[in-house]
Amino acid sequence: MGHPSVERRRVLAAAVLGRTGAVPGADPGDEEPLRAVVGEVLDVSPHLITIETPGGVQERLVIAPWATAWNGSDTTPGDLSVGSMVLMRTLRDGRVVERIWADTTRITGTILSITGKKDLTVELDCGPHRGHRSVVIPYRASGRLQVRHPQFEPGYLFDAIGIRRDGASLALLPATSQPPYPARSVPPPPPAYAGTLSRIAGTATWSDTFDEEERGAAYPMLERTDTGCPKTGVSCAGLPYLAVGSLLQVRNVCSNRSANVPVVACGCMAGRFCDRCVECDTSPRGRIAELSPSSYVELGGELIKGCFNAQIGLG
């Protein structure tokens, strides 16, 4: 007999723990909801964009006059290339585009090796669920990345944002200031932690390893028997153990937007970053949720900023 679905497990957990059956999605009390729309660009002009979604549906959306785009650098939406894979933040039930990210990727892991002289190639261990990835750091971006990653050597953590181009991942922007310790030496959580989840503050980040239109989160403190992951259960944020299918209520402190997001993956790599987010204030240390790009954007996050200050509770 296979494992229950994430939705079924969430309902069972709510029944066992005596919680009401909250549903995934944005808090209805928020201001006008944001919707993330994903697809491949079929046609684009300064005022309209036509995409094909991963499900094969064509959508035509209006580009707002104030809309901006990023494809490795800031650009105008009308200059995006046909064939680009875009994630768009939209208003008015997904019909008006205000922000576009094209071919954007994030590469998070432990450095295994670094080769090259000008353009550098970095091999990363991204955890048992995500395997190894190779990323190229173009010479023009190497100074900026290494200033924020002073321990640029095997065994230390790496986190960068960039673009996918010609089958390669190019790292262009540091997503964080590198933690000063090796990946295997994560600081322990606060000793006063009581083991329950009321409201915990920390950093929310995003990863591109989710399915293209998925709404969900990877969480560091999952039961090992639940995930089959020997590296889960590590965090300096003082998080309780949860199971796949739990529903997190995630609040972006910067935008004051909230949503119930299902835990769909193991966040064992995110749990090794005991860093802070400084987007609208300085967060407590520790990554408390790693969101899919769509969930992150719908909570008001900016992909190239890499994090927002967050609070989580049980949905």
C-alpha cells in the first residue's frame, strides 16, 4: 500500500491534532491577491504577452505600464525573448502583469569543487533529494559572488540566483551572505525551544526544484521515517518536527501577506543555513521555510532578492 497523498495526510493530521481543516491558499483578508503565472513566451510586445502554460494552455495577458522584467539584468518586458520560461506576478485575477522573471534559477548547496580561471565552474551537493548540480560563475559576476561567499572552498555553503541559458545554470547574484561555518557544523537551536509551533520567526526563501506551477514548501524538520532522508532534522531556528502534508501558515512580514502552504518536500539543505534576511528589518537566524517560486511570489516575494522576513504557524 502506498503513502497517502499530501492532501489526505494534511486532513488526517488536522483531525488527530484537533485543528480545523484550513485549506491551502492566500489569506482572504489580504489586500488584492497576487497570482503567479508560469509559461513559455510565445509572443510579447510592450503591452501584451502570450504564453503557453506547462499544461499546454495559451494565455494572453496585459502588461501594466509600470511593469518591469529581469532576465539576468533589469530589462523592459517587450525586450524578452520568445521561448523564455517566465514567472509573472499578476493582479486582477491573473490578467494584468506587473513583474516578470525570465529563465530565473537558484542554486543552493554545499561546494564540492571549483574549477576554472576566469569563468568558474562550481559543483554542488544540493542534498539527497536534489542531487549534484553544476553552476557557471561568469567572470563579470565572480567578484560580487565571492565578496558574499568569502569561504569559497569545498565543504562550505553556496547560494546564488541566476539564469538558465543554453542548458547551463549561470550564477549572477549572491542570494545570501555565506554562513561562516562548514555545512556539516550548523549551530544548535536555542535551548529554550519548547517543541510546539505557535508563531516562529525567521527567513523564508525559494527554490526552483519544485514542479513549475506547484504551490508548496520544503521544511527542514521533517520526521526521518517520513522522508527517508538521513540529513533532515537540522535547523538553528528551533523548529518542531512536522510530517509531509502539514499545512504551514506563512506570513511575509514585509508585505503583510499570509497564505496556507502545504509541506510537500524535505528542506534539509535549507536547514543548514543559519543566516538572516534583512529585506524590511533583520530576521532571527534560520530558514524556516523554502517555498516554491509561485508560493513565494504570491506572498509578495521578489525572486532576485532571495528571501523575506517571515513568521510561520500551523494552518
